[in-house]
Amino acid sequence: MKNSAITEQPRAQRILRLLQEKYPDAGCELDYSSGFTLLVAVILSAQCTDKRVNEVTAELFKTASDPQEFLDMGQAELERRIFPCGFYRQKAESILSASRDIIEKHGGRVPDDFDALIAMRGVGRKTANVVLSVAYHQSRIAVDTHVFRVSRRLGLSKGETPEAVERDLTAAFSGGGGATAHHVLIFHGRYCCKARKPECGECPVAAYCAATGANDE
């Protein structure tokens, strides 16, 4: 495979089109009602399934759904409520710190600016890009474990880090489609191109897969 294929837009767009056909309903599977509840859900989703997060937030958001309500809840009570999501102490600290920043620095509204988001404790590139893509409809690509794996298998990136993969994908979809690419790559990694037992016989983009030795440019 030629190195230029990493960011070749026509090839990337062909892959995107085929994945869109397979996953026409691809989108965020976290339940949320605002940019803030989305931010909370994404923080909780670190090393946790969306299904489990949704089970937790179904009750959590009945009690608190804005930054001040989370601050009023406090660390101990928030830890108790989010315990099933794992890493509950760190996640509670991140949520409360972000809540405080949103109130004190951003007028109670989750900012729609990348730098402002990642300046918050516990908000990394992936979380910021999800919020900007889903809540604010920006063309952003969040690189989670699924996007990282699938992008490398398909030769869309040779990056060794999530940030490097993000740069390659941003370049590959610079003409548009970044937000869509983010969702279909996640769905493909979650439901077909799995880490241990990929379902290659069901894959619509197998011809582009570096992992299988394919070389379709």
C-alpha cells in the first residue's frame, strides 16, 4: 500500500460511503439532553460501555442535569451514583471540576471551543471532540479504541497514538464528513471489525483492509 493512501481523499471517501451504507443509523449511543449531560456521559464512558453509562445516567440525570446541581450533589454522593461506571472517584472529580469551570468561566454553558474544553480537568481530546461533534455539529473526529483500531486496519492512518490518528483522519476527511466518519468507524469497530475476532466475512470494506493483506487503492 502506498503511503499516499493514508490521506488520499477519494479512497477515504469510498470507505466512508460503504460504511455509511452498512450503518445508516450510526450516531452517538449515549443518552443525553444537553451539551452538559453529554459531557458528563462521555466522561463516564471512559473504560465503560455506553450501555452501562446509560443505565447509570437514567437515574443520575433525574437528580442532576446542570452544573450547579452536580456541585450541590457533592463528591461523595456523585461517587455513589456513578460507582458502576468504574474509576468513580476520578470521574466524579472531573465532572465536578468541569461543572465549576463551566459556571465560573463560561457562564454556565459548555463551551463550543476545543481549547476551552480540554483546559477542563478530565476532558481530553476524545471527550472534547465528541462534545463538539455531537452537541455542536462540528466536523470533528474523536479517536477511541475502535476508531484507532479500524483506521489503522483500513490504512487510513499509520499513527502510533490517538492524536496522530486524529490528524490523519482529519486530513483524510478535510473535505467534509468528519463527524459521520467518527460515528461509522466506531460502529464498524464495535459491531464488525472487533479487536479479537473481526467478522471479516461481513465487512463491506474488506478490500481496503491492510490487516488482511488487501491492496485496493
